[in-house]
Amino acid sequence: MSDDDGTGGASITEQPDEFEDDAGDSPSDANHDVFRRVSELEPEKQFKILKGWWDVDQQHSEGWRLSAEEYFAFVAGHQLSPEDKELLDSQGRPHVVFNRALTIIKAVCGFEINGRHEIQFLPVNTQATEPNEVLTAGSKWMAGGCDAEDEESQAFDQSVISGMGWVETRYSYLEGPRGKYIEEMVDCREMYWDRTAKKKNLSDARRLSRVRKMPIGDAMQMFPGKSRTQLDASWAVGVGLDYPLKSIEEKRIRDGNTTDDAFDDNNEVAIVCMQWWEREPYWLAENPDNGSAVELDDDDYQKLKLRMGKLGMPPIRAVQLFRKSYQQAFLGGEILKEAHPAPLGDQFSWVCITGEKDQSRRWFFGLVQVMKDPQMWANRFLSQTMQIMNATAKGGIMAEPDAFDDQRQAEDSYADPAGITWLSEGAISDGDQSGIAGATGPKSAGHS
């Protein structure tokens, strides 16, 4: 789909193909809905469409999500599967993890921290230096107030490991009526993105969504009047989350939580926040007084056109264009908050840092994917080396039953370099150790 705005003969009824496909209604049943923006539909239809979008995005990223879980565990040192551990135990071999992956990851992330670039606003000409200096200072002040650099570094860490790191920017009024700028890292496993996005940092994504677990008390404060079942997006639970697909009541009974305390932190629900952009028509009209161009919403243009017609004035010269309108909605068991303008207005609240692109699978990967096999080979090599050293350090021998005075004592003391192994009488003085294969005689030991 092209992002270019239509002009001239473009009509407000022209919508991108994905809106028609994802609506799910046949033209004979709801032909008028496919020409309307999602934000203009009824809540039930909004929920159906947004849930359908999330489903296809989740299916696309399911493989990446499973790999990300494995990579995070791998960097943390959990590099042996239960099957590998069982095999090593059966062979009497030690569990060896020579975690070089973490060392390399930390080195790369350290380069990012040491090589940070400072954001500066530069003027086009020398006459606008003062406003740009104010903007640069304001940007530093806002970033310093929320530890933005540290949050961005954490997102970069996740990008190096899994291929994707996320940062959320928003304005919070919890700490005062004047508000505070917040920039924080978001766990990449909570995020879902447009399956058709191909560009670096998902710059061409049409929609993004986040599945967040929270205590049910917090959810009830966010959406007053909603019941427990209405709040829980059980359909979005599964891949990447640590509890199976169950309703709130099923989870409460399973966990033995028979209390009805809404502030019990063990009672959690999943909330889906989705943001997307849609094509919004507007008009570029000519100001009759000075000939300058004026942007008008479609409603304002229609009102102006009607009034000028009633006054007998000539029609206003205008052309219809399209622009991106960013929308946001909250989903649970039903739509919790209908589509409304996104908080940042002209962009998504989430920004993604991507790694290398896997062209065949159409997702991104980090350094762990290319370090995994060498790391596993090193673990096996060291485990095998330690097994050989442990097996040969005892100087294994073959002996006849009468070669030692006490066989059990010989087994216990032979591997001890400071121990004494008692042989049968005459075995050393006569120089006869033919009953012990692999043993060193007096002459080979340096005795005359």
C-alpha cells in the first residue's frame, strides 16, 4: 500500500485493501462498512476488526516469540536442555556452560553506551539559532528527567539479543497536574507488530499493539464499571505469557484463590492496547482574501461550502487530500475504550529498534542467533574434555585378582597421589608386575 496522498479525482470512499479484507463482512451484508474508517464503526465491529488484526499479527510473530524466549534464557546461562542434562547424567559427564555469549553481548552494549550521540536541533540559517538552542536544552532536560538514555540502552540490549527492542514515550500526570514526560523500555515479548512491515525499525508499520498483564485492581481503576470477564483479554493470552489460555474464573479456581479481593496481585488480567493509522480526508482550500492555502477538515469544508452557496458566493477552490490519522483503542473481553486519537497525535507511542532482517521468515534477529551454535559446540567440547581428563587422571589399569593384597583398598588408594597401594608380596622386589597392565615398574620409575 502506498503512503502517497491522493489528489484530484481521489474520493473519500477509496480505502486501502487491508481494511476491506480484515473487516470480515461480505459486500452484500455490510457494503457500507468497508467504505468507513475503523474509528467510525460501532464498538462491536471495532472489536471484531481489531481482534482480527491482532490474530494475524500474532501468527506472524509466533516463531520469533518462541525464539526470543530461548535466546533470553541462553544469554542468562540456561544453555542445556533437559534432554542434554539427562544424557550427560547418564554418561557421568559434568554440566559445563562456558557462557561467552553474555560476555560478547555486554561488550557490544558497552560500545553503544560509550558511543551515545547527543541530540541537537540545528537551525537552517543563522537567524534561528536561539530557538534551536532552547529546543536542544529542553530535549536534554526532558530526557534527563526520566533516565531516557538508560531506557534506550536497555531496549538496545534486547535488540542485540532477540532482534527487537522497544521504547514507549508518553506523558504522565500521576506525579503532578503539570505532567511529566516518560520514556521507558517495554519488554519486546509484549509487543505485536504489523505482519506486512518490512522496513528497518518497522517504519512502515500500519499498526502496533501491546499485551500487558496487570493486577485486576489496576485494570478496574483504568476502566471503571467493567466486570472481571469484560476486562480480561483471554484470547490474547498464550505465546510469550506465563499462564495458559484460561478465563479469569478458571484461573481463580485453578490457583485456589476463592477470595473476591480486587486488590489481590495474584489475580491478573491481560489488556490489549492497539494503535493504528488510517487515511483521513481533508481539503486544501484557497483563502479568497490573500490566496494562501488553508487546511480544512472534511466537516469544516462541507460547512464552508454550504454557507458560501447560501450567500451566493463563488465556489471555493479546493482539492481533497488524505493524511494519516493515528488512533488508539483498548481491548479486553470486549472493547474497553473505543477508537480515539492516539496520545502522540502524528506517530505511534512505541518505537522499535530492529536488528538484522531474516528475509525468509520476515522478522528480525540479534547476535544470539549467530552465536548459539558456536557456543553449544564450545560447551560440548569442554564437557567432553573434562570427561576425558577425569577418566584418564586415575591411570586406569587392568590387573589380575592376585596382583594386590587388598583389591578394595587398591581401588580406593590407586588414584590418590599421596596414598599407598599395597601389592602382593614380592611384586615389587622381584620386579614382576606382569599381572598389572599399565603399571610402571621400579626401573621405569627411576630405581636401579
